[in-house]
Amino acid sequence: MVPIFEPEGDDKKALAKVEGVAATLDSKTGGAVKEMIETFEFKGKPKSSQVVRVQGVAFKNLAIVGAGKSDKMDATGAAGLGAALASLANVHKAKSAAVVLPEGASAEWVAALSEAVQLGLYQDTRFKSEPEDTKPPTLASVAVLGFKGDAADALARAPHLAAGVGLARDLVSAPPNYVTPTMLAEVAQGIAKDHAGFTATVLDRAECEKRGMGAYLGVAQGACEPPKFIHLTYKGKGEAKRKVAVVGKGLTFDSGGYNLKAGPGSMIELMKFDMGGSAATLGAAKAIALLQPEGVEAHFIVAACENMVSAEAMRPGDILTASNGKTIEVINTDAEGRLTLADALVYAEAQGAEEIVDIATLTGACIVSLGNAYAGLWAGDEQLADALKASFKATGEKVWQMPLVADYAEQIKSPIADLRNLGAGPAGGSITAALFLKEFVKDAKWAHLDIAGPVWNAKESAATGYGVKALTHWISSPPLPKDEK
């Protein structure tokens, strides 16, 4: 497989050029690459590909894959090449494959490609009655050609990151009658049991009541499934130079409560993905467990529950009291994720975490703002924001920093309680949600990721595992500079 870039300029009819590694391969195959471009009018657009049978060389099939504009090639593009390679290998039942990397490829590109191949070969047959109908992939080995640097460390990390992403995908894609709060707790306990440096704590309803977690338990009170407050702790070797926490939203199913999700566009049938934040959190924990970074203490926290309708469910108009003493007027029972995160954030800071990142499928408003490709980032500290953006860039996951508009905080003030769980108007809904969460972090550096868009691939009807790679990179990074006194 050889990547083919789009031609420079704005001529939409122009065909891709045979240059760089493509030209080298073209000469080795008697002009096959050039002939393919001309025959198929190939323009090098991302996700486009063509395959032909060849003779007289050491391989049977030659594939050209669109790589987009060369100046925009990055880890995301490399992952796209890896996904294409896995797909083509499955279609053509390849036992081995080689990909020729473009000039200037980095070790991070090699790792991203490797991760994408491993993830692309996976077939989810867990819920099929006859899984033998789906034949396992035949691809056993992949050679990476044309890379001149040292990718050993990056390649060693790749399967560990793929394992974390794979866990997150499996959790989000599974139906809510399988992935319950109890099952999430068992997954966390399994990580702690199987890997060094980890301990797991799971709090039940009674223990959460003792801790005053009224916001979280208010959401959970309408469900038959018992809530599980999950806390994984990782302590790497050596002195902990960083103490961080990842807090993931863990709504294993969200009916909306009495503000029931109803009508076209409500997506109630997809509300199994409302625990995408917790899946990213546990996926990152899995990757960290395999990578074993030194000098960091990391807490992975999930307030897992369901948001259901019953005689016991919270009602619009109820007032809940969070574990930090703040009172919250429930304006809308479908704005429940922020209520569970509120108590989880208070808990995270109580563990001594100096940097806290929460990750959640929090608002439809964020999808309206940024679409399905980008997560929104809000931060109370710019150093932390910059560190997170660097991690997202390095791993090829897309994020966009959004404004934390202080003036909008007026919208979440209640006349009868400290806060309301929904802004006073329809505008700026993702911003007011972030401002609500900010109320539950006192001194720690804090950032919020809204992943409502990128958590799910609607075209493939599958989870993406979004956030695992960036969070793992961030947890493994050097500490932030100390604030000047």
C-alpha cells in the first residue's frame, strides 16, 4: 500500500501526481502506480483507494490510498492509512502487508498507523448467536517501509494504547443491559487485580450517602440498577511528581428521566453511549496499567448509574445537595450528567489531585457548535489547557478550546438554591454546563472535555474510543510548570 497525496492548487479535476515514494514504487512495478492513477482518475482524496493485481514482484496486490494534502499530513492522517490498510487486508484476505510511508514520517505516525491497523482488524461478534459466520482476519504481519528514524519506543506503546481504545470501544458499543454500573465496577476491579501499581475502591449507595453525594444519588434514585462509585488509583514507581485525576461521566443509560427523551432526534436508542466519558477513563486506566509510567499518581473516577423514570426518580423542581454543600435546583432531569460529575469532582479534589480533567458526553449543544469530529475543551487554567491540546495534537484526536464565559454564570443561578442544573436560556448550553462543573472544583487546576460528538461513529454505528489516547499521553507527560508566587 502506498499513500498518494492530492495535487497542489485548487484544480478539482487534477489527478494525483506520481512523486516521492509513489514514484519509487512505480518504477519497481513497471509503471503500475501511474497507470492506476490514470485509469481510476485517482485524485488522492482521503479515504479513497484502489487495488490491482500485479505480477513480477514480491507481492500480489498493489493498493493506492488517498492521503489528502501533504502539508496536512499528521498522526490523524497516519491513523487513516492504518485503518485503510486493515480494511483492504480484510477484503482481500491478505496474510501479510507492507505500507510505504511518505517522506518526513515521524515515529508518532508509525505508532498511529500501527494502532489503527490493530483496531481496524477487530470484529465485535459478542452479541451474535453464530459468531462463526464472521471469519477472523487473516492478516498476521505488517511491514512499515521508508521510515528512517527510530520508532521502537512508539511501536512498543502502540498495542497498549490500542488495548485501552479497544476497551473503551467495547464498553460504549455494548448494550445497556450488559454494561451496567456494576459491570463497570467489575472492569475497574479487574484492571486493579491484573496490573501493578493499581488499587480499586467501589462505593455503594450507603457509602455515597455517608459522603453526602446528594447530586449523584439524586440521578441514581429512579433506577433499579444500583449506583457504583468507582475509584481506581495508580501510583507509578518513584516519587510522584504529578497528582492528577480523570473523572468520567458514567450514565450507562440515560432515558432523560421525567424530561423523557422523546421524538425524532432524541437519540434515546443510542443512550448506551452516555457512559463514553467513563469508557475513556477506564480505557486510559488500562493503557496506563500496561505502560506503567513513572513519577505520577493518577486517579480514575466514575460515578456510575442510570437515569430512569419511576416513582422514586427525581423530579423537575427538586433541590439536591452535593457533597460540598452546594444546593442545586433541578430544572431539567435530562441535564443529569453534570449532577453526577459534581460529586465526582469534589471527591477527586479530596484525593489530593492537583490537576483534574473531566470527560463527558455532556451536551447536544457541543455537537451543534463543533459537529461530530471535535470535542470541546473548557479550562480554568491555561497551562492545563495547553498541555491537553498538546496531547490531543500528538495523538491525532481532535479538540477545540471553547470560552469559559464568566458572565454566563448568571444563567445557572437559582432564586431558591445555590445553582440550577440548566442555563436560563437555550443559548450557550455547553458553556453554562462547563461553568456549572467549575463550581465543584476549589483549588485544583481543572479542565472539562465534552465528547458528545466524537464518542460515536454514526456511519459505522460503532464507538470510537475517543479520548483514551490523549488522556494517556497527558497522564504520562511531564508536570506542569509551578505557578509563580
